[in-house]
Amino acid sequence: MSAHPRYSLNQATVKHASLAEAIAATQEAGIESIGVWREPVADIGLDAATRLIADSGLRVSSLCRGGFFTADDGPERTAALDDNRRAIEETAALAGAGAEGSAAVLVLVAGGLPAGSRDLVGARERVRDALGALEPFAASAGVTLAVEPLHPMFAADRAVVSTLGQAIDLAVDAGPSAGVVVDTYHVWWDPDVLQQIARAGSLGRIASYQVCDWLTPLPADVLLGRGVPGHGHIDFGPLTRAVVDAGYTGDIECEIFNADVWARPYDEVAGETADAFARVVAPHL
Amino acid sequence: MSAHPRYSLNQATVKHASLAEAIAATQEAGIESIGVWREPVADIGLDAATRLIADSGLRVSSLCRGGFFTADDGPERTAALDDNRRAIEETAALAGAGAEGSAAVLVLVAGGLPAGSRDLVGARERVRDALGALEPFAASAGVTLAVEPLHPMFAADRAVVSTLGQAIDLAVDAGPSAGVVVDTYHVWWDPDVLQQIARAGSLGRIASYQVCDWLTPLPADVLLGRGVPGHGHIDFGPLTRAVVDAGYTGDIECEIFNADVWARPYDEVAGETADAFARVVAPHL
């Protein structure tokens, strides 16, 4: 089997797989690139993970994920920043172990409102401060901090960064080693999305493009409502062409949080997403 | 009992009540104003409904709702426009029957993507066209068309108007008898919301302000996740002060879609929302 050369399987799509199993499924589907998650790396240790990646011959398209830095000053915030520095080091190590064309990109999810807080503006300012504090460390490690706006339905409990425009502003303020993630699932509804993709491109800030579809009705756990491209409501043509026109030439991940998808054999899922990519996304590249 | 003089009970908060029952609950809680829904009006006929309203001495703060005009040209679209003209007439009749200070405001929900369509841009253009077609009719009836942006999580299946900025643009394009609804539940996450409220005010376009809280976790049916102000994550101070500063002086509705709220006695719900309004919203007026 072979897959589109720019297609990358994000490991969250085969959530229950170990890193070795995810690599095997990726290879069996003829996919050349993988988006790695920190938890399966931690399960075996960074050294073992980098060896697996190096031996695989796959590219690494990103490491997911850092962030979660909306806490007020104090031990929780200090711990979050320390953890993000470790994530930056892991990103550099894994991308360095990956095949040529790997991207040292750390995906960042901002975090939600601190428990009991309603200060959305303040939480967003703390994200800005954290990015500013981390950017020099990322720059020296050769890593790009990729701020991912999450769908506004996650603003309270998961990510106070809700639009692509807001993410671009944060990345620009942080410095040259920060960028944004364009994930179709999170941004497709935005009346301003095509202009913001163009703006991100003109500023050289698109660090990652992820494709995933929006299904209805939303499931009981809205985190798990993501679909294989082509199964839902998103028109991947205009978004993909906008990302291409914005100058993004990197790997494109498919990241699907979906309990039904997670329950299936990993190689079957890898193959199906590669086929969906070829059918729904690749024609616009 | 008495409630804040600007508080209005939106009838959706006591969804299962007849118009007579909703009026009774509103009066028992000392609330002076009611936001009416079309279905309970249709249940008894417009003439009977206007008599009930006139006899009640209550103000009418809005009629919910028209809209749902994203269909392509054809019988469905024609029927939608005809239905909206009837809704405009109903709005004029009910506001005319209400006490002095009633607002002839028809709340409009855009509608989602037509079945099988992924053309979000096209659906949004059809909303623009429909508003343009209806505005002269609304103007001659003395009715304001109030475009309500719905939370982006409803973009696929309920409302392709997803941000306040987009709603303002649509209202401006439609003409002077169009405005917007600012519903905290739908707009609170928007990094641009305070600026857009100010813009709507400077353009004289705030037709309605509705307060409702964002709860987590979202329930299985995300339509029903709305909470009594103060029970969730929204900071009502900045939003309410922005609406005040923008010059809005009308009634403020509490509209809660929530199965637990709906299951309770109507007068108890009316009283609780009036208390919540007094505690969480009124201090900022």
C-alpha cells in the first residue's frame, strides 16, 4: 500500500496503540509520516522512542502536546512551564530522530479557565505570557511552538484560544519560533478563516495543518465527535487550497478523536484515513 | 414579589408552559416583560394570544423566532420567506398588544447547512439575501429583524451565523430595520466580543440582549446545556457593561434551554431566574 506523500497519521487517531504499534500501522498503510503524542513516548521513555522513530524511517510531523498554562502564578504554573520545556526537548529529539523532512513542531493546547475562575481575558493573557517565556527556549532548541486554536465549545474547559486570528496574534507576540496549527475541525465555522489562513501564511506562521471532519449530531462527549474527512460537514477544498496558497508545504495530519475509530484495528484505521486523505484532501494540493 | 424592571422572562425558559401559564408565572415572579415564542402563540391563535398579552399588562420584549432560510431557491425557500413574513406580522401584533415599552423584535436563527450540503459560504449568502428580501416588509410593519449569532458548535445543523461581527455585517447589509441579538451563551468565548458589542451599539443595531450561562460538561444534547446566570463559566459583568455602554436600554431576557429547568414548576423557574438576574446581571446595569 502507499499513501499520499504528505499524509501523516496523528497518533491520536489510533489512541490505544503503543508507539511501536502506531509506527507499524503507519508503515503498513504506506504512510511516510507520523504525528507523535507524548503519553506513548513517556510509556517507553524518550530514548526508546527516538530509537523506534529512527529505525522506522518515518518522518515526525509534530509532537502533541504541550500547553495547559492558564493557571495563576504559583506552583501549578511553574510546573506547567517546566513540563513544556521538557516537551520542547522531546520535540527536538523526536524530530531529530525522524527521517529528513521531519518537523520540530510542538502542538500547544492553551488550557481552559482555572477551576472556579470566570476571567477569560486574564486566562488568555497568561497564555500570552507563557508563550513569551517559552519561545527563547524553543528557539534555542530549534523547535516551533504551534498554538492550536480549539473550537469555541472548548473555551471553558480545555482551550481559551478559540480562533485562528487569536492564535496568530499570540504567536506573533511570542516571537519567531511560534506559529499556529490550522485544524479544520476547530476552525471550519469561522467566517474569517480563509483570510486568517492567508494572514498566517504571509507571516510565515503555519506550523501544522490537520484535517478532521465535523459530524452531527455531536456525541455525548463532544471531545469525541471528530470524523474521518469526507464523513461530515466540512468542505476541505477551500480550506486546503487556502493553506496551499498560504505557502504551507509540510506534512498534513489526520487527527481523529472518536471512540468508534479507536475501537478498530490500527492498520485498518491508518489505511482508511490515508484513503480519505487521498480522496478528499489530496486533490486540492 | 418583584423583579428588576428590565428583566424579561423568555418563554423558552418555561418551554412546556402554555402562553397563559407563562404569563401567569411571569406575573407571579413580579416580572414586567416576556419574550414570546411562536409555537405557544400558534397553539391558541394570534388573536387569543394578543388578548392574553394585552390583558396581562406585560411588555413583550421579542418574538422567537423566524429565520431558517438557508435552503436553495425552490419551494422550501419560498415557504421559509412566507413564514418569516407571517412571523413579522405576529411580532407587530404581539408587541402592539404589550404594555408601553414593548419591542417589536423578531429573533432570527439562520438555519444550518441544507441536507447534504457543505457549502457554508453559500448558505451564509442565502441568509444575506433572505434578510435583504424581508427587511422592507419588516420596516413597513415597524418590526426589527434581530439576527442571532449562534455558538459555532451549531454552524452545521442550526445556524450558519456564528459570530456577532458576522451578524452585524448581515444586519447592516439588510437595512435599517435589522439588528442583532447579543446572547451571552453564544458569544462569550469570542476574543472580539467586547469590540463587536461596541460596534453594534455605534451602529444602533443591538435589538436584544439575552443572558444565559455556559455549563460544563456539555450535556449529551448540546442544545440543552444552558444554565441560569451565575451557575456556569460566564463573567456577566464585562458583557453587560459593554451592552450598557453601547447604549442598549431595552429589556434583557433570560433564555434557558435545559431539560432540568424545564421539568420544574414554572413560577419557581421564573422566580429563580429573576433572582439570578438581580444578583448577577443587574449590578452591572
